[in-house]
Amino acid sequence: MAISHRAAQGRQSGQAAVEFALILPLLVLLLVGVVQVGAVLSAALTLQMAAAEGARVAITGATNAQITAQVDQVASDLPATGLTVTITPSGARQAGSNVTVSVSYQAPVLFGTLAGLWGSTIPVAESATMGME
């Protein structure tokens, strides 16, 4: 019994639809992962700039409150509630010593699909060290 050309062509298009349905979840997961990694890298770059700016302000003799305010201003793209600023040493700083400003942030997972892999947040931290003037 011979299969007509039209019937064989219909089977091939059905096979392509099944293959697409099987690969589509993997493609969506890959796309979601790329977006999430991009968001975390963006947060890391923002924290790096904020820590460097905080250290720059710290070496001029600024108070901890002024340093934290500068870090918050530079990292204004991120929610201030999730931002933690640590200044070492926290007390009096002397010329010739180093000042380290560390900034950490809990980046939210953008898609619930990835929450099973990382949890609801991804920790991101950066620091900058400069010598006092």
C-alpha cells in the first residue's frame, strides 16, 4: 500500500510540531536564565561602583553616615532596604591607613522558575579599599 505524498508531508509537519513542543521549555528556561544572570551582573556592577565611590569619600575624612549616604546615592537603582554597607575601620581613621567599604545586596530572583535553584534571593557583594590621605 503506497502512502500518498500529502500524507507523508502531514506526518513530517506533525513531527516538527512535537519536536518544537519538546525543546520549547528548554529554550524558555535558557532565556530566563540569561535574563537573571544579566540582572545579577548589573547589580554587581552597581555595587562595585557604589563601594568605590564610598571608599573615595571615606579617604577624605568623611563620617560613616556620609559614606553610607554616598553609597546609597550611587546604588539608587537598587532598593535601599536590601543594601548593607560595612566600613572598616568603623571608628577613627588615620592618614596612611586603609579604608575598606563593603556593600552587599540580596538580589531578588526575577522568575519563580529559578527560585528552586537559588532560593528567593541571590547574594551579591563587592568591596573597595583605598588608602587614607
